[in-house]
Amino acid sequence: MSGTSEPLTALEAISPVDGRYRAATEPLRALMSEAGLIRERIRIEAHWLLSLAAAAPQLPGAQLPPAVRARAEALADAPDAAAPAAVKAIEARINHDVKAVEYYVRESLRATGASAATLELVHFGATSEDINNLSYARLLLQARAILLEALEARIAELTALAHAYADTPMPAHTHGQPASPTTLGKECANIAARLKRGARRLAAVPILGKWNGAVGNFNAHHAALPQVRWPEVAAAFVGSLKLEYNPWTTQIEPHDWIAEYCDALAALNVIVIDLCRDFWGYISLGYLRQKSVAGEVGSSTMPHKVNPIDFENAEGNCGVANALLRHFSDKLPLSRWQRDLTDSTVLRNLGVAFGHTLIAWKSLGKGLGKVQADPARMLEDFASSWEVLGEAVQTVLRAAGVPDGYERLKEFTRGRAIDGPSLAAFIDGLPLPQAEKARLKTLTPQAYTGLAAQLARTL
């Protein structure tokens, strides 16, 4: 099945996005595939014909007969399923992908009786980049909705964990050493809050489009119809596509917004990587257990293992995605003079980065669905971490005006194993009222979580 005439199977795909992880990336396929790009280009050509006919009715052929208008509207709404293959057949003859779309639209309209004058209005005044930039903009607008939907599901899962484990004390570690305790719920809330902020940043990126000809000056438009207010026509056309109009361009829309979009998406992936590494660590420590799935094999040689593969998969795919996303944000705003073609092949890989991101976020969801806290295991570590209460004691000393509170606790705790009785004996020797000493001696590491539970619940 390796011949070019045979359909490609998932097993034969070079990229795992269309092979091993094909099901996970299915929501993006209709948008970010070659077929998706071709369909969007057809829509833009048809939308422009309809807009031009309304904006410049004096043009010969602008009065569209009902059958021609109906066909143009159908192309603008939902091109035929066979359209991408038909366009590729034309491209094979002429070796130009965007011109092939123009020819396809012309042939489709000719079949409904469009006049020669009407056919000349297809692609009127447009350069390939007018079609391309609007096509990619609309595809990225829709892809963002798919990605944000997946992200919102992860945020909801983390929020549920934050609330469920708001009161579950967990040993904290700073610099890898025991530190002031937290709760598992509060740590889940921290990540959920970061992802919420990142989602707002991605959602706020303006998606721009340009429609102004070969070098951005309406040269051909003005030469043909100088009486038409072309900037206003272009702004209205781009706005009708739910995009923000950019009047200041060369032949290409400068892609700054795509760089911002990719940066925002990469920043979200960094947060996901941070989450995956933390949860991987908590699983390693035994603070989190993973529910076993019947029939699954965790290791080829060690049957007892339930490996944190979902978090590892998510981390790895976020890394692959970010390697591409960072390249896009660095490269796409760069173009020699009024245009070079280096962006063209790069833009075709946007779907690859989005695919790896979606794979990662779905793997994260599987991982979050398997974890559960092991409070007994966490209590074991609390039992050997009484020194973390040194922070509480020295701060109480400060509040009471006792000099050198920090130094007293440093001398007592640093580098030493402390247990409950030894800490209680130390507290008894402090220059504090008996009531305050009694209060301090009621503290335990697992109860020393401050407002963590309250903060987790307010997410």
C-alpha cells in the first residue's frame, strides 16, 4: 500500500498526528488539513465575488443571475465534498495552488451559466496572499475554539480536584526539601488559575486579515475603478468574515498576530508541562495513586507497575508542539522586502503544532481522571517533618516582639531531625505566655496549612 495511488492508512503515516494519534486530532482535521485549507480558499473566493458584486455594481457581470448567485453562495457556505480533489487535479496541471482554486470556482460558476464578464470578477484585484491570509485567519479562529474547549475541560477537572481535596494536607517541597505544608486541592487550584489566565490571553489575541492587493496599496483596484473607496470595501469585506481588518501590510499580512497566538498557546503548554512534572513527582512519592485500568499493561517486565504514562505523554507532546510554536512566532513575522515565500511552507505546519497540543491536553485529561490522593502516605512524611513548624514558631516570636526569633529556630532546626516531643520541649523554653505556648504545642505539620483550603474553594 505504499504506492501513491493507494489511500494512506494510519499505520503508514509519517507523522503520529495522522497515525498513532489520529483519533485524538480528529476535531482539527477538517480545518488544518490540506483539504480544509482548500475549502476555506474556495469560500474566500466566493465571498469576495458576492461582496464585489454588491460594492461595485457598475462592473460588467456584477449583476449575478439567480442560479449563479445561488452557486456562489453555496461555495461560500459549504464547498462540495469533492472540491478539494478537483482543485488538486487542476493544481497538478498548472502548478499553482491558489490559482487552481480560482479556476475551480470559475468552472463551478460557468456550469450554472455565469457570463464571461462575471467569471472575470472571480479573484478580481486579489493576490494569492489575499486569499491565503484570510483562509488561515478563519481556520485559526475555528481551531482556537476547539483548543479552548479542550482546555476548559482540563480546567474543570482541576477545579473539581481542587474542591475535592481542598482539605487534604500535603507535604510541600521547596528546593526539593520539606517546606511549609499545603493541601493537594490548593496545588490543583494554582494550576487551574494559571490555565484560566492563559486561556483568556489566547482568546484575546485579535485575528487579523488584509485585502489590499499585490503590495498592500490597492494598485490594481485603483487603476481599474478609481472612484471606488477600496479601503472601505476591503474593511467591510474582512469584517464580514468575523476578522479584524489590517490596512497596513505589504503583499502579506505581517503575521504578528499569528506569532502572538502561537506564543499564547506555547505559554499554556509550558503550564501543562509544569503540571505534568509536578503530578509525576507526586505519583513517584506516593502522594497520588493511579487507578488501574483492567487489561492495561504498565511494564513489559514488571507487572506491578502503573506508570504515569498519560502525564509523560502530555509533557512530551507539549514539548514537540512548543518547538514548532516558538519557531512560528520567531519566523512568521519576518519577510524579505514586500514578500518572500518562506512563510508558505511554515504555515502549513500550524496544524501539526495544534495537533500535538490537542494530543497533550487529551492525555492530560486521561491522567487527571486516574489520580486519587493517598492521605495515609502523606501522613507518613508529615511524621518525619516536624521541622517545618519552625516557620510558625519563629513568626509567633516576631509577633510577640521576642528578639532573634528566626535565629533561635535556625539554631534549633537547621540540619536536624525534629519530632513532636523535641519541638514541644523547645517551645516550653521560649519567653512566651503559657497560653501561647500551649497553642503552639497543638500544631502538627498536617494541620499547618494556613488558608490553603479556603483558597482552593474560592477558585
